[in-house]
Amino acid sequence: MAIHTPKTREELAGYLSPLRLAAEVFEHAVAAGAAESRTYSKGAPKSAPNMTRWFRTVEYLHDELMLLKLDWKRSDPENLPYFSQAKLNLGLITSSGDEFTGVAWGTPSTKNPKGSAFAKRVDANGLSALIPHQTADGAEIDVKYLWILLYNERDGMVYLELSRPKSMAGKQIDSWLERIIFPPFDLALGAFAFDETEADDEDFGFTIARR
């Protein structure tokens, strides 16, 4: 298993650019999800913060991927939000992860058991998804390389990674082929906590306003 732990924005871009992705896509999506999860009082159902975090994360991920204009497409097989890049045969799914998400010394898994739509696309790293499926605009896309965005909030940080699954045990992933571990997203700063000294006049923080 290959584990990558980029320490600077430039290093992270070096891993994401070949995938036709950008760090800001995930930065904005994770920030929006975290902000949305904080709109509930203790009177809400216990599942509400995590569910709406996922809803908003997927929504912003969709919007940011479309803004890249790098040929990412959206489909929803069996109501599973699924992003595809046809030229590179890539697939992308979003899921909450467990406490080992975003750290190199543990093996992460999805936080909750997954259904058949998810399992079909993880099996043999998405090889079962080679049967063409249609995106919202009618395009047919084959996927050979599936990536999963995992995120987990703890200690004032959102830990996240973009990783290629190898296999599932039951309804949860138990091994990975490759992991790109992002610097933690600092909720107080509103930005990734890179281990670098960036120019003083650069400010990568931002505010997410509820729609």
C-alpha cells in the first residue's frame, strides 16, 4: 500500500493534479459540511448532524468539481452520489470515516456499514463498475480506478484522505491500495493546517455561509 502525506500545498497539488483535482475542491466541501453539522441543537435527532454534513459535503463537492471544468460527471446509481472522469477512468465517492481516517499509522474504514451500491463499486477497486453507466447528461463512462474521500472530525480538526480501496469485509472497507492523506482541516482557521511557512500575505481561509 502506498501512503502519501504531502506537507505543503504544492506537494498536495502534485498528487491531485494528475487526477484532475484540486485541494480547494475538498477544502470547500469539508468546510461546508462541518458548518452545516453545527446548525442543530441537542433537540435534533442524533443522526441529523452527520447526515446533513454528508449531504452538504456532497453538494459542495459536486459544485466545485463542475467549476473545475475538467470533465468530471455526476451520476446517482441506486441513489449513491458518484463522480466520474472518463478520460482517466476515475470514480469518486464520499463517505464519513472512522477514527483512523487521515493518519498514516492506522488503517481507516468507512464509519458506517455500506449498502450494495457502494459495495459494487468498491469490489476489485471498482472493476465491477466497468459496465458503462450513464451520467446525468446521458454520457457513458467506464471506471477502472475508484477513489473515496473519507473524512472524520475530532479535536477541532477534520481529518480527511483520498484513497483507493482494495477490498471490503462485510459492509465496510478493510484494506487500501493507495492513500493520499491531507493535512487536517483546522475548523478555527477555516483552512488546511499545512506544515509549511507560507508567505505572510497569503490567506487561504474562508467563511462558509449557510444557504
